[in-house]
Amino acid sequence: MNHVIYAFDKETEALVFEVPVPADGIAQLRAIMSWTEAEEEIYGYDLDSQQITKLETLVGRSFYDPQYDFQLGCYASK
């Protein structure tokens, strides 16, 4: 499973950019998202400011911008 952070423009709702979450960070991602069941990893989630701050540390780059809404999604790896 691959996870990605999506940034959507608040006015147009257009996808502006994506930030991949490293696969080796899954344990940290589970903690950030407070997941307790494996099934929770397959859904999409709106991200709050605390989660975004922690995710920036996990991915190793700053991406927050107040003009965007952020969501976490996933897709199956090949």
C-alpha cells in the first residue's frame, strides 16, 4: 500500500500537488493517524494542522500552505 498526501486548492478544489509518504514510515504514519486496525490504512482522511506538522517531519519537507486543504489517500502498489 502506498500513501500520499494530496493538496487541494480551497477555492477551485483542484488537486495542486502530491507528497508521497515513504513506505518505510508506515509505523510512524499509523501513530500520526491514530490507526489501531490495519483496515484503517485503506481509507482517505482529511488532515488537521497537527497531523500535517508531523507528516512534514516524516516526509522530510515542508508543504503546508493555508490556501490548500490536505488529505491523506492510498493506492495499491504493483
